[in-house]
Amino acid sequence: MRKVLFSILIFIITLHVSGQEFYCNVQVNSQQVEGTDKRVFETLQNAIFEFMNNKKWTNYSFKIEERIECAIVINISRRISSDVFEGTINLVLRRPAYKTSYNSALLNFIDKDFQFRYIEYQPLDYSDNVYTSNLTSVLAFYTYIFLGLDFDSFSLYGGTPYYEKAQAIVNTAQNAGERGWKAYENQKNRYWLVENLLNPAYQKIRKFIYEYHRKGLDIMAEDTQTGRANITKSLDLLQKLYNERPGLFILQVMLDTKRDEIIDIYSEGSPVEKTKAVNILKKVDPANSSRYQEILDK
């Protein structure tokens, strides 16, 4: 009887764990902070890990092998008071390429407006449409951005519901004292990130995400030439968007994320493909022209 109950318990636990959406690696670095007691940073790291990996974020049930891979690295630069900290948060999201062991980056972004209060062992409480703390609001915001980008990469505009949830967090944080939530602060913060993703005028970036990954990377394992050709077509969307709005925040975020991968993809392309890709990339990302020149030099 004990064995039966134990087996049922294991099944229930496994079922519960497999329903979660994320496999998120979390690191909290505090080398810049003076003092010898680092325990608070260890408990913070564990609390964020639990928050990201054990909370249910969607109505979908994910199998263990389907969980979304991401990483959060928090670099704390200053301890303002006993329970208030300042630093940066690096967000990395990956997506598997079909029939390969390769994971493609969907986001690699450093948010420099990160100040938060954390009391050791205090639960990280969060509810949609309620601003509880800057720490949980920032984490939830990027969780929904992660979900939006992941869903966009598998179905055209499939991430809209999650971007809307991220935008709702921005709205609830408008009266917060911490930076990063308001339109007037600067043009490259959380407000503008989700605004760019939801703005109908900039939907070419989301179409690029879908066509690059679903029609490009996902078929390269079986048909490298067709996959790369489709990726080349997707770059046209970036050029059109650049022509309409040069310097757009989300466009630069995506280029920073995909730059190294794109260079690798075209390293074995035909001379015609290489030339077309390089011409587009040098135009939309002129500050990194020398990097794209590497494609032609190989």
C-alpha cells in the first residue's frame, strides 16, 4: 500500500512540475558590494529561481522537454540600505531549432534601471494587475516578454497575449518610484520595449521573428539552402522597418541578440547570399559594419 501511495505521489509531483513553463537559470553576483555577509544574496537567488521556475504563468501545460530555457543574471553594484539594492539584470532567452541540439537566442538584453527592495526570506508575491514590489514586477514583466517572444517564434503574432500582460505591468508601475517604467525617462527602457512589440506600426519585427525562426532555422537541419534563403528574405523585413524608423529600440535589441548567429549562418552561404545579407545588415546596423564584413572575408 505504501508503494502504491508513493507512486501516486511521485506521479502527481511529476505532473505538477512538468506543467511549468520555464527552465530558468538564475545567478546573483554581489562581488561589487562591500561586506562579508553574502547570505542574503544566496537566499535572493534561490527565491528568484523558485519564482521563475515554479510559478504557473500560462494556461498551457508544458512537458519537461518543452520548457522554455532562459537565464537571469543580476549584478548588484550597490547596497543602498540594509534591504535596498541597485544593479543590472541581464535577460537571456533561448529557443531550440527543430531537429537539432542548437538553441537560438531570442533575447539577450541588459536592463540597467534595476533597483529593488528585498528582505531575506520574504516571499516573492506577485499578482497580475497589482504592483506589489519592483523586484517581482520586473521579473514578471520579463517573464511575459519571454513568453511573447517564444510564442511569436512559433506562430505569427502568437505572443500578443503575453505582451499585453507585460504592458499591464508597465501601467500598474507608473506611480512607482523606481526607474524603467515611464516613457519620459529614456527611449530604451521597459516601457518602450513592450510598446515597440505591440505597436502595429512595428509589426515587421515580429514577422521577422517568426519567419527567421520557423521558416528559416527550423528547416535548416533538413534543407540548409532553403532555410538560409528564407532567413535572407526575413532580413528584408528589418530593412523595411529601418527605412521607416531608423534607431528603433526593439530593432537594435534584436540585432544585438542575433548578430553573432547571423554571421555564423552566412559563413557558408553562397557569394550572392552573403552579399545581399551583408548589404542589408550594414545598412540597418551601421555601427557594426566591420562585424558583417567578416561574412564576406570567410
